[in-house]
Amino acid sequence: SRHAQVAAYCRQRLKNLGVRLFPVIEEIASPTVTAAYVPDTWTWERLDAELRGRGMVVGGNYGRLKGQVFRIGHMGDQANMALIHLGMDTLAQILRKA
């Protein structure tokens, strides 16, 4: 249930920030990772650099979604509500720079 709660919070915050989720059908999304599209006003490289500059590391993607989708892990020790709050706050601050 911890993974599901953290995943739900992460996805809701992303939606509130105007970030589109991948896949669109949330019911088939993993409980341990959230994938989202890189916002239109950003490149993956810039978003990744800004996040890393603040100590937040997210995963990029491969294949046809490379540069278009990023992944936020929330499993094991990272399935922590305080940690995901901090991560989403960091992402929100960065996206305001667009």
C-alpha cells in the first residue's frame, strides 16, 4: 500500500504541474515508477541537468521515447512520502523557470 500511496501522490502532483503522464491509462502504470512526458518547453537534457543540479536524479528513456519521457522511481527506500514531497517540490521549482 505504501508504493500505491506514493505513486498516487507523485502522479497527482505531476498532473497538477501540467505534466502529462505516460501511459495515459493510469490503471496500467507501475506502482514503483512513474513515467511522464518531458514538458514541451523543456528538453530532456536541460530538465535532467537542472534536476541533478539540485540533487534529484530521475531516469531518462530509451528507444522511440528517448528524450520525450522521464521516469521517477518510488520503490524500496524511495517509497517514502516525505522524499516524494521533496522531489515534487524540487520539480515544481524547476518547471517555474521555463
